Amino acid sequence: MCGIDIVYIPRFKETILKHGPANMDNAFIKRVFNQEEIEHILNRQDPYPGLAGRFAAKEAVIKALSSVKKIAELKSISIIGEIPTVQIKGFNLSVSISHDGDYSVAMVTEYIL
């Protein structure tokens, strides 16, 4: 199983800013990201590429698991760490996130232990 997603950072930033500044009280951020993800990314000088990359990773997880599991909410998928890892119960997934200019891309694959 694998999944890939790409996010245009300026459009993603615009979506976030429709709900207020990029902080712990932003309704969009609270709906999509869990506490650990928010704390990790919002400490950066420019949080938007990191948020977009993790959003792309969550979408890639949904695509990778689409044939075996329905994901109820993006917040249930955790993309954590400086070297990102996926945490979702019952699955062993590897993630790669990359940024270039105005784009963030993520790819997720399943691995066997």
C-alpha cells in the first residue's frame, strides 16, 4: 500500500488564515492536527510549510489505507517528530515529506516488521 499527496502552501496558508492566526486557537488547525503536532510546528518561524507537509502526509495515509480502513478524521492520524513518523493504530507506515518553493509533498508506504 502507498499514498502520495501534494499541497500548494499559499492556498493552504490562506485556508488556515480564514480561521484566524496560526496558533493553538485556530479552528482549522485544531480540527486537523493533534496537540503534539501543533506544538511541534507552531514553534517554527514559518509554520506553514510544516503544517502543509503534515497535512499532505495525513492525506497520503488516507490514500494508502483507503482499501482497508476508513479514516473518520484527520486528527486521528499523527505525523510527529523532526524526522516525521506516522502513528495510527494497527498499521506500520513509513512517511517521507518534502518541501520545494510553494509546495509540500508527502508519500506514505506500508512496511512489514
